[in-house]
Amino acid sequence: MDFKNKTATQVSDDPVNKKDGVIIPVDIRFSDTDANGHVFFGNYFTLFDTAFLKYLKIIGYSFNRFLQNNLNFYYVEAKSQYKSSVKFDDELYIKVHVDHLGKTSFTIKFEAMNKTSNSLAALGHIVAVVVDQKTEKPSAIPIEFIEALGRVGL
């Protein structure tokens, strides 16, 4: 996807019906970079998490909705694949979508694009398991969450 000529409002407004994911702008802080001057590889997990939490708000089922239903979710697997450098103050956009739903788990896919250089920066995924807050045992994915995902094309 070519991000060179997109503005933040173009990529973040009205995410409904974007079948291939919701695009989230993410700020690159100086603290995200390493001694080489680019984003430290482990920080992509934090950037992915930040983008996913924004995604939840956009689809209308924020993290607080899980908590209000006495649920939580734990990240049980995470993978990131470096593609190209991102530096402090580069404009980064992360395309987010839920790729797979199980009974108690879901997989979130990420594609990080550096708008400044117009290059793919990283790919990744996180597997999350929904758990009961008190017992910490796996719990069924809330139907309202599934419905919210359906509105953005899962």
C-alpha cells in the first residue's frame, strides 16, 4: 500500500468496511530508538500493542469493555519480522486486523509502514487468549467483540 500521499485523517477516519484492516498512525518516540538511531526491534511489540488498543476503540469494543465484562486477554504469542529501518520522528502507520478467531483466542496481524520512506518496516502477529479476570482461565470470546470485528470485515 502506498502511504506517501496519505494524510493522517485519510488513513484514520471512518474505518468501517475496510476489509483489509484499520490503519493506525503511531508516533515514534526517541526512546523507541536504539544506539543505531532506528527503532529497537523489541519495541515493535509495544508499537503493535499501542495500535491494537487504538483499533479496539475504533471498532467500538475498547479494552475497558473486556474489563467491564469481568474479562481480560493475555498475549500468549508474539512475532515480529523486521523489513526496513524506522527512525525517530518518522511517520509510521500500522495496519491492524484480527485474522483468526478461535473459541477463546484470537490472532491479530500487523503491517507497519514507514510513510517517511514509503517502505514496509515490519510485519507481525500477536495471539491473545480471553480469560476470566478472577480465575484467569480461558473464557469464550464475547459475542459483542465478534460483532464489532464483523463491522470492520473479519
